[in-house]
Amino acid sequence: MKITFRLFLGTFALLLLGSCEQAIRIDKHDFQSKPMVWALLTPDSLPRVFISQNLPLEGWLETDIRNQFIEGLSPQFSDGSSTETLTEKSGQEVEYQSFWQGGKDSADLVWYEGSQTVKNNQFYQLRFEWEEKEYFAQTTIPTSPEIVSAEAMNIVYSIGNSSWTEEIIRVVFTDNAAENSTYRVRLTQRGMTYFPVFDPVTSEYLGEDSLYGVFHSYSSVILDERLQGKEINIDIYPPSHGMRLKQGTNPDGSTFYYREYEVILETLDMATGKYLLSLDEQSANRYDPLAEPVFLKSNVENGQGIFGSRSLSQPYIVRVIN
């Protein structure tokens, strides 16, 4: 009897709760695509601007990489005294990972290019219209940096009873750029056993030598907001694998082997530096379910991306004897 009564009460409670259900309607807004700009203006080179569109996940999976670029635009590129319309170009191949196909494909890039070389310390603006909306961005080319010294050294780390040694390249320079600039070091190793590579940010083809690939690695970006003309160190960790040794001859005729690195210091405008820092932070938190979302920095009005600039130091060669 007690069991029957409890079943009756349970059924009655379920019916009562079911009668209180209320349908909730959630309107799904249409995805608003925005143009994404990437440009890294460099002195003594032609201005090159990539303009693509962001897509919802399902659209991105179904769209070829070339069709993500926005074609048929007339971007206006100005240095404050003269303006030119950038010319649309295409045909440069780049490899990218198609995870839904499980392999590598090739695709043509589409970009817009100017006819006048970029000048140091010059101010530049970009304007273009897309789908009845105007987009705007600007940057000033920072001062070319100069490396004071660069050398390889071993750093000993220890935790508890464990210790290990890692090789670093320490680059010393003086903060002589204008305010709102940032720095990073690019380490180039030639004679690597890698395939030809592309810049991880711009997808720009970085080339290869006659026998082996060229490998670039980058340091973290540091901001100059508190540097104020001081001498600064940046440490970068060179990859320890894949390097082909070069052969030299001592004065006594004996043979020695060494690794050679080309060090270039980049001065970046502040917008580009903050974008790269946010990109690093986003990548570092990729697999942390408890991390707060990281939104990439942008300086494109009404759009997304970076219209940035950089200046490069003269190459500094570091040799490490094995």
C-alpha cells in the first residue's frame, strides 16, 4: 500500500511539473562577416596588404582558402602628402594545414600592393570600402634598431635536486626608438634540414637556400613603455635539432665544426607588438579550460586585424663552436 501511494505521489508530481513547462524562444542572429587586415610595412620594400573576411566555422570549413580573401577592392594608401590605389595581385603559393582533409594543400594568396617603397619614420594610412562600409587604419614606421652585441651562452636551471643546461642567444641593444614601439628578435638558421617555411603570422614565403631549408624563430615581444633609452637584453632559445654543422679550419690546419645564426632585431609599432603578445597569450591558453578568453588586439576601425609596421637592424652573425 505504501509503495502504491508513493508511486501515485511521484506520478502526480511529474504531471504537476510538466504542466509548468514554458517554451523559451532564442533568436539566432545572422553572422556578420568583417574584413580582416594584415600588413607589416617594412622600409625599402613595397607595401603589401592582405584583406580577408572572417567566416563562421561552418563557412570556413566549406570555403577554399583563396575565397576567404576579399577581391575587387580599391584600397587607398596614403603617406599624408600623396595617395595611391593599391593594385590587386595573386598567385603566390602557400602551404597550409587542412585538418578536415588530414593533409597539406596549396592555395593562392590574394593581396594588394603599392608601387612606392616604404620609408623609415614615415606615417601611412589605409582606407577601403566593403559592403557599403568604410574601414580605416594607420601606422608610423619605427626607427631602425641597432644591435650592440649578440652571443651564445649556456644557462643552468635548477629545481630541487635537478638541474639542466640550455643554450640561449643573448641579444643586447639600446632602446633608441620613438615611444609606442616594441621589439622582438628573429633568429635565422641556414642549412637546416627543414622544408621551405613561411612566416607564422603573415604566411609570407621565407625562401630556402640551394641545399637546405631556412628556419626562423622569434623571441617574445617586449614593450618600450618603461625602457626609456636603457640597454636591453632579449634571450632567444635556438632549436637544438635539425642543424647542419659547418666546417672551419684552425690556424694549425686542424678542422673544427660550428653552428651559425643570423640575428636580426625588429622594432615594431605598438599595435603590432600588442597584437603579437595577445596571439602568444591566446596560444598559451589554448588547452586550458579554466583560462579566460583572450581577444586579439586590432587597430582597424570597423574591422579586425593589424595594419602595422617594423624596421630591421643589420644582420648580426653568431657562431657557436661545437
